[in-house]
Amino acid sequence: MKKFITLFTLLITLASYSQLINYTSVRLDEGQNDAYVELETFWSKINEKAIENDLKTGWMIWEVIKEEGDEKAASRPDFLIMDFFQDSVQLNKAKEANFYEIGRSAYPKLSKKKFDKIWEGGPYGDRNNYQLVRLDNTTWIFGDLELGSVIQLNVFKQLDESYERYEMEFYKKWHNKGILNGARKWWEFNKILSSKINTESSLDDTPTHVTIDMMGREIPEEEWEEAWGTPTFADQMMWNNGAATREILDQSNLKLVMYRFK
């Protein structure tokens, strides 16, 4: 229970919009998924120790859900790692840290031979890396986060300098309505600062921003007007104008496999 509460305390407070997040997409060979989850279970204790040593604030593993009929399925990764850092100072501290030694301290009873076999054995897959900064998010009010929870990750390319303001000053207003009526549980808005691409990507262009949605209940048709109200002409124009400031490059669903937070 404490870990669940701490997770969203972190997402709400430390996501006070300067938090840095590293995404690492992992593409595996066929049949390696189970072995990879075992590897990340091993790494979970190392990440706990890194968090304890103030090298990061959190770590999450998401499995990419391959949808039937998805033309981009073959070029999508199998997993996404998210590492959270309070700021650039903590991130740089983590970059300079010796994670092998941190790992040995996390497994003091494991022989060096056995430790090295797991450490070197993998599978680690082919990886792409992205660094992001949190710009905004809604407030979590739905209690404990459970393993197996599903999010939608949306990748955008900014087309106009006003795009970020539309997301944070207009779209967020509607996301908050969704929070109140239960249609939505979470929304966050992140800017991509840099990327290192080592494998084939499902993206046809260079992304600039990422949003994450966690949806809630489906609103029955008879409740629609009460739940959402009637959009004004100004709302309709804002939707249309806002859509012109961005291009959606990709969408994918991810399932939460494991996480560690302070």
C-alpha cells in the first residue's frame, strides 16, 4: 500500500514540471519476453538500491501491447523502461555512478560468479533512448495503482510554437472534466529533449512531445451531456485550432509490469 501511495505522490508532486524522465525502448528477439521480465526482476533490487542512494526517484517497466492488425507492430519495441530523476543534478549523479558496484551491494549473498552470469547474460535487447521533461499533468484521485494497469502513449510532432499552451491551457481543462466524471484517470504532458536511436523505429518523423493517458469508465450516451456539458463555439474553435498545432505520429498501449519508487 505504501508503495502505491508513494508512486502517485511522486507523480503529482515531483512531477512539478521540472522532473526529468528517461525512456528506454527495448526490442527483443522472439521468445525472449519471459527471460527479459526475469532480468528486470533482478534489476528491480538494483533500482531500489539506486533510489535509496538518491540516484533516481523512480523506475517503471511497461510491456508494449501488440494490437492485432497493427501495421507498425513489427517495428514497435516490446518493453519501455521509464527512469525518473528529480532534476539534472540527480541525473548527472546517476550517469557517474558505478551500477555494477550498486548491484553487488544489492545482492550481498550472491556469489560474484552467479551475479556476473545474470548481469552479463541478458537478454538486454536492442534499445533506443529518449530524455524528456515533464511539463504538466492532472491530479491522481483514484487510490492505488495496480500492476497490469494500461496507459496510452501518444507521440506528437509540434507544428506551431503555441502547441504547448493549447495542451496545458485548453486540452487540460477537458482532461480535468474527464477526471471528475470518471472517464479519465490520468494525463501527463512531456517534452522530448534528446534522443539516441539505435534500432528501427515505428515513427516516420522526429517526435517533439509525448502525452500519456489512463482512461477510466465509459460514459453512457444518456450521461454524455451531464458529464461533458455543451461545448461552446469558442471551445469548438479551440479544438480545431489546437489540432492544427500538432501532428500525431503514433499511439500505443502499454501494460504496467513492475515499478520501484521512494
